[in-house]
Amino acid sequence: MTLWFDTHSHLQDEDFAPDFPEVLDRAKKAGVSRIM
């Protein structure tokens, strides 16, 4: 199993704020196991 790590996510950007939980859910469904 390949583990994917997003090391350049910019999740603090206000553009992600309105749907932050959905952003995390989509990442998880895409196979991202860690976001730094």
C-alpha cells in the first residue's frame, strides 16, 4: 500500500475555510494519509 503525504497543502489559506471538513474528507478518500 502506498502512503501519500501532502507536504505543501496551505490548508491555513482562507480559501479552504468554507468547506474545510470536505477538503480533508476528499484528501482522505484520495489516499492522503498525512497533511503537514
